[in-house]
Amino acid sequence: MLKRYLLAPGPTPVPPEVLLSMAMPIIHHRAPDFLPVLESAKTGLQWLFQTKNDVLIIASTGTGGMVGSVNNFFNPGDKVIVVNGGKFGERWTKIAQSYGLKVEEIPVEWGYSVKPEAVDAILKKDPEIKGVFVQATETSTGVYHDVEGLGKVVKKFDNTLFIVDAISALVAQDMKTDAWGIDVMIGGSQKGLMLPPGLAFVSVSEKAWQRNESSKMPRFYFNFKKERENLAKNQTNFTSAVTLIIGLNEAIKMLQKEGLENVFKRHARLARATREAVKAMGLALYSKESPSNSVTAIEAPAGIDGQAIYKNLREKYGITGAGGQDKAKGKIFRLAHLGYADIFDVITGIAALEMVLKELGYDIKLGTGVAKAQEILMQ
Amino acid sequence: MLKRYLLAPGPTPVPPEVLLSMAMPIIHHRAPDFLPVLESAKTGLQWLFQTKNDVLIIASTGTGGMVGSVNNFFNPGDKVIVVNGGKFGERWTKIAQSYGLKVEEIPVEWGYSVKPEAVDAILKKDPEIKGVFVQATETSTGVYHDVEGLGKVVKKFDNTLFIVDAISALVAQDMKTDAWGIDVMIGGSQKGLMLPPGLAFVSVSEKAWQRNESSKMPRFYFNFKKERENLAKNQTNFTSAVTLIIGLNEAIKMLQKEGLENVFKRHARLARATREAVKAMGLALYSKESPSNSVTAIEAPAGIDGQAIYKNLREKYGITGAGGQDKAKGKIFRLAHLGYADIFDVITGIAALEMVLKELGYDIKLGTGVAKAQEILMQ
């Protein structure tokens, strides 16, 4: 018997309460029984997004929400800035280019976070730039970008929308949509929200809705205006992913019981314990700046393949973390502490990591990392 | 206590086996554990679609599959035929027009099915037409279109793709993708496949893949070529809707145990029993030709509002059927016999209908419809 532990930055474990709620017989998405379900999801998401904006609920992965955020607010030829500091920054560029936008990338070295001044400088030179795209947490590098700082910059430019992929940040980071001036923010179900994959969430500001009026790109499935009209009636434009939305309400209920501040504190504490534990083990963080509270990216020690660490964790100890992506492949591995995660998920991950590293020939005294994590988690 | 019965043409009831399978802890979509899950879903769908073609699995509603079928095989300005005999025919037109296609509609009176000769005549006049779009079952009218006959017509035209929305037909109707020359066929999870909403399935022929090479529309989320490349590795392009795919395997296992021929016979029998029962009650079918095996559309008797029948079924007896859509609203109501449906679903629906109609002032001897259904279902 190999007991399984999921410590990946999405999908993340789904709590039994949520699994159970989704095992209830299905209800029809246009029947009156469903209206309060969607109403509750809608207001729950506004609470989580810290916004008065509409938060659309779409049956797709988070990437669908990203595509819709390009497709609903721009026209071919529009100039936009993409902060590219990893694989998901690259994805913004690819999506924007697919739809004919002219992308000016701000390249950020993997493992580092963007300087808001860099965005400010470009916007000042060219106030025609129609949007700034960024990740809150760049999952591939474990870096959290300074969304608050970027928001202050973009807010000064009337023609520019601020669009944030918060898919893996949401729940783990304090994301103040309204206070920070985020025009469009995207979330996904299978990350901090502790649900299976299949839902995207998108908050849209009034500034973005106004821009939507002049956006003439072809769109049908990701038609945010239609979603907004339906949302006002507690419906979705096409068939609602009923089961996932029922699970969403259950997950939000759990988060509300814990309280938003406590949720953020928990994630911050688990993340810090993970970071300090791996440092105590003599390992280096891959995130040189602003490490995220969702996932910790760790450099493989000299002479040891990051993919071997990832594979041994999974095959020998049943722990699914994540390896490195693209140019970080082999160089790093990642452990998440996101969503339905507590003290003993961290302890488990660190203990297994010690054993795997020792087996791979790394010189370590067993228990070193665990002790450091315990110390922090007891505070 | 009001016990609930779901007799709508989607979402449909999800069997307990499937619900239970989806309540298992989540697995990571890029981990080796998931590869056999997707492999099994892939071959299971080929069995169900009766095809050797790739059947793509996409995290969206069925409409997403329809959008992708326009978006991946055409260019703006391409001329296409849409068979429009109801609300979902209209949807083909809207999607195609959203992407700049020039649509020639073949209008079909609601309640009737298209004549393949009508398509043949237009294609002969204009062999530049790049595609023919149709529903297998037009859910809004309860009509099944002659897909086999249409396939024979379209097959003669080398430049023309045959694209079939089989979302509500699949499982209830014998859909021979390869034998009938269907280039692109779309299915959805929440219909005959007895799953929650959230997955679209799309089979793509070699002829369609060749056309895909010259299609230059912007696309990112519904990028079928990328899905195909991923499918070859038992993956999906973006995060797989893991839970629904696990449920899909369970549902396919149930259908395979029953056998495809028996599945079709069951649906045909339940549909016939429903039709004969309502006729025995003195009601008229809304489908004047080729009634589908998925859903029966029934005309409300003179002086009785179709929406009142639908509402009373639900509110008084806990039975969620469907009303009429758009111009059929108030004139009809619908009862489905789709997916996880058996004899006593039909009996329940018909018995409740008798009681509701009597309460609404319709002159009927209780048990008339039920007796007719029993008679047919005992054969």
C-alpha cells in the first residue's frame, strides 16, 4: 500500500466535505433550486476576491479565463505589456499574440519579481498601451509579483487595464482586487479553492466593462458581457458546471469559517516553514525574491537531478510535488502548500524530501529540516 | 419531503457508481497515475463514437466543442450551410457568424427534420461551400435529423466538412461517426453520458485535420491541433478535468457492460413508450417527424400553458422536465429519457403528467398513459 499525498501547485487536495457535497444528485442549472446556489457562489467569490465587481464563473480551466481576458477587452493591433518571468508569463504573451495584440514584454529573470518602476517607465513613454498583464504568483518559479505596487502604477493611466492572473495566488495571498485597482483578475478552481479542475473565475471592473464595449474580436464561448447578463439572473451563459459550483460553495464556506485573514496567515506560515526547513537542509530557494505563499521552488543540490527528486518523492513515498518546467527542468523541484494544507502536509513533504535526498547521496542529517519546520509551526 | 426526479434533456441524473468514483481523492493530471485514466477515456470514447478518429476531451460545456469546431477548420469569409430547425441550429449560425463565416441557412420548421436532398441541392450549386453544420438531435424540438442521409450527401463533396452536434444524441442514438462520414462530431458530458456538466468531446476526421492546417483563425483555448498532440501522450493541452474524466471512465464502463446495441434499444424503447403514452392521453407530439430517442417534446393541450405543466411537475411532484424554448415557450413541454433512465423513470414522468394535467383541467382518465407505457415496456 502506497498512501498518496498531493503537494502539487494544482490540482490540490479536495477536502472530504467538498467531495461529499459534489456527490449529491445533480440539479438542473435552469431550475429555481439552482438560483440560490449560484447566488451564493457569486457573493462568496466577491468576498474572496475582495471586490464589488462581478466575478464571472466559467466552465473551463483557468487558462480559459486568461483567454477571455484577452479576447473581451482588446482589439487586434492593441499594444500591451506582459510581465514575463516564467512559464505562465510566457502564456500571457502567447495568448495575446494569438489574438493579434502587439506585446511588449518585460522580461524578468526566472526566480525574480518585476519592479513596478519598469512598468511605469514604459507606460510613461507610451500611454497608448492598452493593458498590463501579470501573474500574481508565477507558479513555475514560485515568485509572487508585487501586484499592489503594479496596481498603483497602472491606476495612473486611464487607457490601461490591469489584468492579473491570480490562478495560483488566490486564497494563499491577500489579493485586494478593488483596493489595488485590479481591472480583471482570474482565478481557477483546482488551486487554493480546493476543488477539482474545471472552473475559471474572472472579476471585471467598470473600467474594463467600458473597454469591453469597443472590443470587436470574435468570441462566443468566453463572452463576458453575456456572462455578466446571466450572472445578474444567477445563471451562466451556457450550462453551469453545477457539481463544481456546489463544491465551490462548500469550499467557500470552509474558508469563511476560518476567516480570510487566518487563511492568509496559515498559508504564510506554511510557506515560511517550508522555506526555512529547506534552507536548514542546506538547499537554496529558486525564488531569489518575493517567494510565494502557494508554492516553494527549491534548487536541486549540485550533482542531483531535480527530476530525480520529484520522481523519487512520488514513486517511493507517494508524494506528488512538481518538477521544474522548461528551462528550470532538472534544476529545481517544487512543493506546494496551497488550499487544503496544514502543518503535517509540510512536515510530510520535508521529511520525505530529507529521505529522498539522503538516498540520492546528499549529505544530510535526518530530521534537520523537520525540526526547523516544527520550530516555526509551533510559534 | 419532496423527492426529486430529473427528467430534463441535460443535465441528466448521474449514477451512484459515477458519483462515488468522482468522490475519490484527486490525482495530478501530469502524474503517471493519470495516463492510464486518460488512455482509458480516449479508447472508451472511440468505442462510443464508433470511430478510429481522435476524440478530443476538453474542459468546457458542449458549446465549447461547437465553438472549437467552427474555430479550428474555417477562415473568415468561408461559406457554410447550417441546418436550422431549432434553438441549437440557431446556435450554429450564431457561432459561425461570430467568427465571420458566411452562413447559408436551411430553415427547417420547428418540429420537422431536414431533407438531405435540400443540402445536396445547395452543395451542387455551390461546391465552394466549406462545411455543413447540423444537430443530430435538436433538443429544443425533440427531432432527430437524418445524419446518415446527410453524411451520404456531404461525402460526395471534397471541399465540404460534415460537422454534427451530437451533444444530446450521443448514447441515445446510434451515431456511426466513421461509417457515416462525420468529419467532426461533438458530445457533452451531462447528457447521455450520465456525468455532471463540464466536458466536451470532439471527434475529428483526417479530412478535417487536413483542413485544420489552412485555418488561420485566432485560437488558444480551443486549439484542436494542440489537443491532438497532447492526446497522443494521454494528456490534455491544459489542466485535465481529472474528476470528470474519472467519472467518464466509470460511465463508459457501465455502458460497455450493457453493450452499445442494448443501450440504443433501451433508449428507443423508453422513447417509444413515452410517445405512445402521451398519444394515448390524447396529446400531440411536437416532433411531427423523426422524434428523437433522447427527449420527447409534447404539445400542451388547447387552453393549457406548457410552462404551467412544466412548473407544476416540478413544484408539486418534484419532477424537473423542461419547458419550451423561444417560440415554443408555453406551447410545449419536454420529458427526457436520456442516460441513466429506465422503465420507472418513464412511468414516473407519465403518471405525474396525468395528475398535473387533470389538476389543470384537462379531461383525462388517470392511468391511461401509464397503462400504454407499461404495455410497451413489457414487450
